[in-house]
Amino acid sequence: MFRELLSAFRSSDPLRAMEKNFSEMLIIGYEMVISAGEMFFTGAASPEDRTELYRRDVRVNKLQRQIRKQVVAHLSVHGNRPDVPYSLLLVSLVKDLERIGDYAKNIADLDDIRSGALVEDGITLELQQIRRGVEASFQALSAVIGNSDRERAIELIQQGRDAAHRCEALVARIARSDYDARTTTVLVLGTRYYKRIGGHVLNVLSSIVMPIHKIDYYDEDEILE
């Protein structure tokens, strides 16, 4: 489906403007996830760093609203009805990117309840690995989308599904640990937030391999057909 959206993007100036805003959302969202991860794992979330993260979140929200406005304006023009499916897809994808920004902000906000720097142990190392996998998948999004690379998208979807299962298992390990209440809360929420960021990345990837009515659903039997 995304291949058709890219073709539509390149067909007119209004759609190219939407593509530009979508690409900016991708870049800012990725930067937010990287910044939030550094704050979370180093415990060095300065007021200036968090203010910058919130500023980027505001920009992502503005871009989402701008794209929605552009979609409505574009579809109100007579003769643009064939672009309805691609416009619906775009609105769905920008919502995923907006939610990623929110979860990145949630990760940074965990600094308010933590009791100190995270101890390096098997659980935090596992979460670090999950974090790196989520960041790597997000970083790959632009190239995968730009090339409509179905094979790479399927590979990343499979990795993302595995990461989601790892998150669930990790939460169970944290629940059985002897961390203090604050550390337990921080680690559980951090794991959940990374799972949700990964899930929204998967939603975007699904647009490359699934028809529009199945976006956000990536059944393995179907994507491998």
C-alpha cells in the first residue's frame, strides 16, 4: 500500500507538501526516542534536555495537525477522490508517529519517580537490548519506506514481534525481582513504553506489506504470502 502512497506523493504539489511534513515527523520522532533513551539509562535528564524533548513533541503535534488539514483541503477539491485511500493511510500513519513522541516523553518523565541510577544487571541489560532493537527499527523506517522494501519490512516486523514477546517476559522477571518499589515501577513502565514504541513502528511497517484495511495487523501467514 505504501508504494502507491509514494506514487501519489510525487504526483502533485499538495501531496509533496504532505510527504515533506511526514518525513519531518519521522526524523523528529526518532530523535525523541534516542534522546529519551539516553536520559532513561544514564539518569542524566537535565531540565534543558527535557525542555528540548517537549519542544520537539510540540512540533510533532503541529505537524500531525497540519497534515490532517492538508488532507482535508486536498480531498475537498473536485477530482481528488482517487486519493482517498492514500489520504486515509497517511492520517493513520501520522497518528502512530504522534503516539511515539508521547511515549518518548513518558520515558523521559520516569526520571521524576526513580530512586537513582539503574543498576546494571541481567534485567536492565535485557531492556537495553530491547531499546537498541526498537531504535534500530525506527532508524530503518525512512529507507524501508522510501524504497518500499517489502522484504526488509517483513524482517523488521518479525524482529519487532519478537521484541514485544521479550517485553512481556521481562515484565514478569521484574515482578519477581527484589527491586525497591520505585525501581520496579520505573522498569515496568520503561519496558511497556518501549513495547508501545515498537508497536507503533510495526504499524508503520505494516503499511508496506498489508492492504489499507489490514494496516496495524501483521499476521505472519499473510505477510509471508
